[in-house]
Amino acid sequence: TYEETEGVLFSCDAFGGFRALDGGLFDEEVDLSEYEDEALRYFANIVGMYTHNVLKAIEKLQGLEIRTIAPSHGLIWRRDPGRIVDLYRRWSRMEGEKGVTVVFGSMYGFTLRMAEAVARGVASVGVPVRLVDAARVHPSYVLLEVWKRRGLIVGAPTYDAGIFPPVELALRLLERKRLRNRVVGLFGSFGWGGGALKAMEELAKRNGWELVRTLPFRGSPSAEELRDGEELGREVAERVVRGA
Ligand SMILES: Cc1cc2nc3c(=O)[nH]c(=O)nc-3n(C[C@H](O)[C@H](O)[C@H](O)COP(=O)(O)O)c2cc1C
């Protein structure tokens, strides 16, 4: 709903965000650097599947003099209403920042060890990286971190011939939200027949993600395999920087 006399857009779910506002109500009253991540977590989890509609809605706003945006969740934007529109436009395009999110899960610590090597590889070429343990972080935060960056490297051990469940949940959510435009690497430990990597590869393909390569290893990673993990991190990071 657009209220013409004061230029207020009541946008319902669009332009909303999570988080209690510590007494604040308007955008000039809160720490925006903290709030914007919570707006992205809301976007990825609540609006993520409807990015097409968001872009269409933003188009409809052209020509309106909007002085305030009052969504039904989160902050009211009156100092800079254009800011949240810009953010929603960028998030809807799913381009992601030039950085890499490493999402992993690990039962005994083998895939964790490789995750650290992979993240080291990303950092070594000066690209921002965030390591997220899907078994310990709420899935809504995993989605936030993955939505934020163009690079995505996923590590999961094989569990009953498939993907370790906490990582599988995160990947299924990303598939449901139809996240696109990711440059991807995959790794993971297995005990005998494996299976997690193949399942993740298929999921990456279904999502239209650009797969750089996969790195499976048995049990605890060797020094050589860890070096290869660093190399995987570098390859994905360089692809993100070149291509984004
Ligand atoms: C419940 C459970 C199920 C497993 N299922 C498989 C399996 O189907 N195929 C396989 O190759 N390894 C399987 N494994 C072995 C793990 O993939 C292997 O121990 C791996 O090195 C664990 O890596 P992590 O320390 O990163 O969790 C299973 C392990 C557990 C605990």
C-alpha cells in the first residue's frame, strides 16, 4: 500500500528484517551494520524463493516519491529508504560479494581439518572467507552466509551413503530457495564406499552452480591432501574474483 500524502510505502514482507531493535524503530536509531545482516538473513529465509517477485515489485516503485518504507517486520526506513531497496535488489540478483563461504559438517574432525585448509587457501589469495559449521549453526544463519558471497565451498563426510545430515539440510534449503550464481567447490571424508560428494555434485548441477572441482578423501586427510585442499580454496577464490 502506498500512502500518497506522506509518501509512505507499507510494504508488508518486502524490505523486512529479523531482530529485536533494542528500542529503535527507525533506520537512524539502530546500528545498521548489525541490522543489515539480519535483514539479509530474513531475506534469504523468508523472501528468498520469491526474488523474481521482489524485482518486479521494485520496478513498480519507479516514479513514486517514497519518503518512508514501513514493512511489517523489522526497521522502518525514513532517513534512507533507498538503502533497503538497493539491498533487496542486489540480494534478488543473487550475485553475491567477492568472497567465499565454506560450509562444512564433521563427525570426527576429518572434514573439519580439510575445511580449515580450504579456508586458508582462500585467505592466502586475499579473498574474504567465512567458515560455517552447519552442525552447530542454525540453518537460517548458514543461508545468510551463503547468500552473501559468490563463492561456496561445501564439505561433508559420507553418512549412510549420502551427505552428513546437517550439511544436507542446508543444501536442501538452498535448493528450495533456488539460489543461483554460485561458484562452487566440494570436499569431504568417507570411510569406504563414499557417496556424499556424488550427491552434492548432483545438487550443484541441479542448481546450475559452476562447479570448480571436488576433493574426496578417505578418513583423516594426509598432508598432501590438505595441500590440495588449500589449492581448491585458491582456485574457487580466484574464479570468484575473476568472474564476479
Ligand atoms: C553413522 C555413520 C554412517 C557412515 N556411513 C558411511 C557410508 O555410508 N559410507 C562411507 O564410505 N563412510 C561412512 N561413514 C564413515 C565416515 O564417512 C568416515 O568415518 C569419515 O572419515 C568421517 O569424517 P568426519 O570426521 O569429517 O566426520 C559413516 C560414519 C558414521 C558415523
